[in-house]
Amino acid sequence: MTNDGVFRGIAAPLLRINIDTDAIIPSREMKHVSKSGLAQGLFANWRYLNPGARDPNPDFVLNQAPFDRASILLAGANFGCGSSREHAVWALREWGIRAIIAPSFGSIFASNCLNNGLLPVRLDEDSVEVIAASVMEDPLGNQVTVDLGSRSIHFADRTWYFEIGEREQQMLLRGLSPIALTLESADLIDEFEAGDAKRRPWAIR
Amino acid sequence: MDHIVDTMPGRTDQTRVPNGQEFIRATRKSARAAGITLFDINDPRQGIVHVVSPELGIALPGLTLVCPDSHTGTIGGLGALAWGIGSTEAEHALATQTLIVRRPRQTRVRFDGSLRLGVTAKDLILHLIGRYGADGGAGSAIEFAGEAIRQLPVEGRLTLCNMAVEFGAWTGIVAPDDSTIEYVRGRPYAPEGTAWDSAITAWGALKTDETAHFDAEIAVEVGGLAPQVSWGTSLQHIAATDGVVPSLDEAEDRHAKEAMERAQQYMGLTPGQRLRDVPINAAFIGSCTNARLSDLREAAGVLKGRKVSSGIRALCVPGSSTVKRAAEAEGLDTVFRDAGFEWRESGCSLCFYAGGEGFKPGDRVISSTNRNFEGRQGPGTRTHLASPVTVAASAILGHIGSVADLR
Ligand code: SF4
């Protein structure tokens, strides 16, 4: 992403619905107490013919040129449902995905994306399909432009606007740490906690 | 310690999950350094987090709770606002004691009528998701209400809220009532004395105003509901145990149809096939959904004096060490063992596969867990979700079936 939050890239269509985080990265691929080295395990059940030996499955979209260089994923509804594992986001990021366009997302997954510089773009199903169809015809010619600053996607001669919270937008644009941002309000938090201890003595231990 | 531990009797830090030992030791070390109480492998309070926190009285009505696990919404069954988060959010919560959350859509699901004997909270939630889809809850906070909920014991409410996330919901919640208060009273971490008095006053106020507005309302009549089972690889692939694998024409759109087709292929089933004719070769009772004492009692009630059908591998993994001890005190372990079930230590166990212990490719498991995704219980393993009583009945029958089929 440039400083103004604009980037253009190849979009890979993976239009199945309900793609869960177990499918994005199976538990057995989350081997270490670390955020890196996960790209290998991305979509392991689908991407490899034999997950042990890692022979690529030629039918899987991310194994096909030029989609193997995709930075945008087009997906079906409820993408990232299931387990809260943040590894799903780390694996997508490390593999090179920077934005996912889908009709809806698992809610924990969407928050995890925003916390890791991956942009979840919610777009109606028909539009996702329109983009997917043109991308299939000419993936290199029909690239997608994401403009975070103006909260829009540009494709061919069309523009779609998407929603993202002010805080999340700023976090992504300016690469801010969410903790530092919240601690700017430490006084308010302390004040609330002191009051809460009086109001709800039973809630504090 | 839940996901990573082995559940074989005599377990140690050595787990079959790759690098599990490294993870256990790192957790132990970090907990000690941060002064956090860890319910470690040999702690009598050990168990699956969503089972442990209500049973110890750590989770209470009216509290706000987060945990980096997607089934945290379970605790909504007590009337707490609880939801699953990712690890970066968990770091944020620990560092600041806050999280910034956008107000979710609000949905009320009313279950009207009374459940028939042998039909449980699990059947309610499976039916709901089967009927409205795996994203029917669309990121909303769902209040479960209605007569059937008021009649449901707290442990059933926990089961229900456990699976709200499988409905695509942000969380589920049930307003606390007298049964909630009785459930919490006297638990190890529950408030005492004057704190208890002020707590029950506060909890009494935790109910929805009559004039409250919901973004969506769903009403389900449950009087005629039969035991439910999943046939496919999504939570919306649900049928009654005496039903059939649906035809692809029943799909509401092209995507659902494709998903159904893939699921039928993976599950080795054909449209129109009667579920009762589907033989199983494994049965699993466990998980944060359905491995509390009442679940084990109900399953044991079915198993008593009966034997698991030959060739079936059957396991019972109590949801916590506390549940395990309580079950043993009632002799439930003997009922399970006599019927041909393995009796395990507590943990997540075969609810999910992480490279350690798993079922085998092609195994067909009837399971009291909450996810039937491809490979969830082992590479190529086929999972059929059902209530503990239905799991027990199917284990005896050797094929999918309900308690009614035993007679
Ligand atoms: S029992 Fe299963 S669903 Fe529950 S926390 Fe453990 S792995 Fe997750």
C-alpha cells in the first residue's frame, strides 16, 4: 500500500461460501509459538495433493499463474468463519494477500484482519461475481484497485464504496498500534474502573 | 490447559500435538511471570475453558468476558456478555482492560413450546442453524428467549450459546433467572456475603425491556422438534435423525448447491439416502458444547445395561476434571466403560485435530461437538454432530439413530 492507501493487484477468485479458518490454515500447520512461517500451511488441505509431501494441486486457484501472485482474494459469504485462530490472517498476509473482498466475514476473523493490516472489504455477492468473472477472463489486464483513503474499490470502469470504521481506517493507513491508541485514554479507563469497583463490588475479585 | 493436552490416562507434558510440549512450557512460564493463575495439567480445576469458567463461578451474569477462542460465547448462557477474540485483541484486553467494539446488530430468537423427552438444547441450535443457515446470525448479538429457554437448565443454555458462533453470531445470551442464580450460588469463585446480595439484586435487573427493539426477530415452535444430526460439512447441513440426505434441488442458491455437492462427496452420502441407514464406526462424547455433568448423565442413561455395537470406537472425554470427578462419584465412568466407551482425562481431545490424536481418513464419527468441517476431527474424517443422547444411541445401534430407535 502506498502512503495514501492505494494499491492495485491481481485478484484470485475463491468463491466458495463458508470458508472457515480450519480451511484457511489447518491446526496441524500452526506448529510454533510464532506468527511467521505460516504461509506454507495456507489452504494446505486444498493447495496440496498430499499435505504431507506438499505436492501442489494444479486445480487450486492459488497454484495457477498468475493467481500465484495475487494480492487480493475474492471469496464467498461468511469467509473466515469458525475458529478464532489469528494464524489464518497471519498466513494470508505472509503469503501476500492484502485485501479480501467478500459478501460477509466471520466476525472474529474480520477484527483479526484489521489488527494485522489485512483489509476485509464487504461487497454484495453480485458485484463480487462480476469482478470474478472478468478476472477469470484476463487476470493481468483486469486488476483491482483498492483505495483505503476514499474507502472504495475500482475495477474496469466501475467504483464501489465499502464501509470501514474511522479508527480502523486510520490504524491501517498510519500503521498505528491499537494498544498505544487506546492508552491515550488511560485516564478514562482508570476512572471507569474505580467507579465500577464501587458500583459492582461483586464483579471484582 | 485444554486444546493442547493429551487426554489419555496417565498423561504428562508430553502431548501428541506437534510442538505441544514447547507450547505448554511456554504458557506455564509466561503465566508464572505475569502472576496469572494457571489451571495446569494436574490441577484439579483443569478443563476446557468454557466448561471451567462457569463451573468455578469465575464467569458470572452481567460480566463482560473475552477469550481468544471462538466458543467464548458459551458463557452467554449465564447472562454474561462474552465473545471470542483473536490473539492481538487478547493482548489489547490484557494491556488496557478494554476492547473497542462496534455495537452489533441485535437479534432475538424465541423458542416457543416445550421440548419433547430426549430432545435437547443441542437439537434446538442444530435445527436453528439448519433452518436459517450458517450465517443466519450475521454478526449479531442474539438473545435466546421463550418458554423452551426458561425451562432449559443452565447447562443446556451454555450448550445453546456455545454454538451461536456457528450461526454466524457475534455472541449469544440468555437473560439470567432463578435457575441461573441457583447455578452460581456457592461456586468457588462466586461472590459471598453482602457481595452476593448485591449481585443477585443486580442480576435481577438483567432482562430485556418489553419495549426493546431488535433488528431481527426469529420465532421457532419447538414442540414437534425431533432429534437432529448434521449430514454434511457445514452447520447448515442438518436433518432429523429419521430424515434423509437432501436433494441438491433444495439448495437456496448456486453456492449453497455447490457446497452441498462437495459435502455429499466428502461425506460419502447420496441425496435421498436415509440417515438411519448410515453406519458409523466411531462415537465421541466430549467438548465445550456437550461434556458437562448433565450431558454425561443423559448419555449414561441411554448406555446403562447396553453395549456399543461391535467395531465402533467410542470415547467419552469429560469437559473438565471437576466434571470427571463428579461423574466418577456417581459411577457414570463404570456405565461408560461397561458399555464399551473409553473413559478419558479432560481436554479438547478429538473435538479437533491438530496433528496429534485424530480419527482416521474415512472414519465416520457421531460426535457431541460443535463443528463438522472437513478434516475437523482428522484428515478425511467424516463428522456427524448430534446431542450426547443421540451419540450414545447411535453408538449402540451402529448407525445414525435416536433413542427412540432403541426400543
Ligand atoms: S472443545 Fe473443541 S470447540 Fe471447545 S474449545 Fe476445545 S477445541 Fe474448541
